[in-house]
Amino acid sequence: MATGYEVGIRALARREYSQSELSQKLKQKGYAAPEVNAAIARLKSEGVLCDLRFTQAYIHARMGRGYGPF
């Protein structure tokens, strides 16, 4: 079985996730809270997981679909 970190890397390779989304995803896959917390901390420290980058990508995607003032 892959580690929580490895699963997180694969998920983030497909799209940006917020910290809470990724944490929930790992817990749903059966990873225990300590492993999830360690994976999240490592991903953040490596710069792979970033809530600011997630927010920017989310806003850009929504604007591209016609939401917002533009």
C-alpha cells in the first residue's frame, strides 16, 4: 500500500487541492490521522501543497466558466 504522502503527490499531480480537501481525501482512503498530518506537513514544507495556489487555480477556473464580474 502506498503511503499517504505518495497518494497525496499523485492527487496533486492531477489538480490543485486545498489542505482540507487533501486531508479529507486521504482519510477517506483509510489513512490514519497521524499519517495524514505527516503527509500534509511534508507536502506543505516541500511547496507541493499550497492553499494560495489552490485558491488562484479555483478562481481562474470559475472565471473561465463565466462566473464573476468579468
